[in-house]
Amino acid sequence: MKNWLVYLLAGALIFSGCKDDDEDPVPAPVSNCVAGKGDSLSLNIRTVHHTRPVSGCKVYIKYNTNSFPGEITSVYDDSLQIPNDTVAGTFSGLKCGKYYLYATGIDSLLDPTVWIVKGGIPFSTEYNDTTLNVSVYVTEGD
């Protein structure tokens, strides 16, 4: 019985120390992505309330964060106004990195006492030279 336990412990130590050299290492985060202006990334932004697109929203973008910067729009790095006759707008000339998108607007199909809608979403990409579609969901809030 004693020999069995010794063999079991020795086997466990041997196998726990083994590493397959062919294993893929865990990919490191992309450190050369610094969000902001200066490359060919475009973000097509669409604002959506529940399942319905909302036109005329203003969309703000904050570079180098995935955390909500708050509702004070002066802390954001850029903005765009989505025209009233469409439901999408584009931030262009961006670099890869982390962004936070925040949108505010009016959903005219709601009761006028609660028709202001707002919402945000963190967004990250490693692409520099492409066009990506991002939906920002807005709601009446609390």
C-alpha cells in the first residue's frame, strides 16, 4: 500500500511539471493600440432604442477607455450629430484601441415627458484600416 502511494505522488509531480512546447501562449494584449485620430479606421455608429433605430442622436466618443466617462459631454474627445433623416453617422480617421461611445437624443414616438433617450457602450478593436459597424443602444433611463 505504501509503494502505491509513493508511485501516485511521483506520477503527479512528473505530470504536473510537464509542459507541451507546442502549446500556444496566451496572447498578450495589443500594447501598440492607442485610440484616437491618425489612421484609417472608421466606425459606423447606429443608435437604437429597443429594436428600433433612432435618428437625430448626438454621439460622443472618448479615446483610450472602456469605462463610462459620465454624462458631462465636455469630457469626450469628439462627437458627431446623426442627421434627422438617417439613423447612422461615422467617426473616421481613427486608430485601433479602446473607446467609449455615448449617445443622447429624442425618441419622438415616446410620451413627451420621457422622450429623451441616452446610452453608451465600450468598444475595442485591433483593426486600423477597416470600417466597423457599432450599435449604441439608448433608453429612457431611470
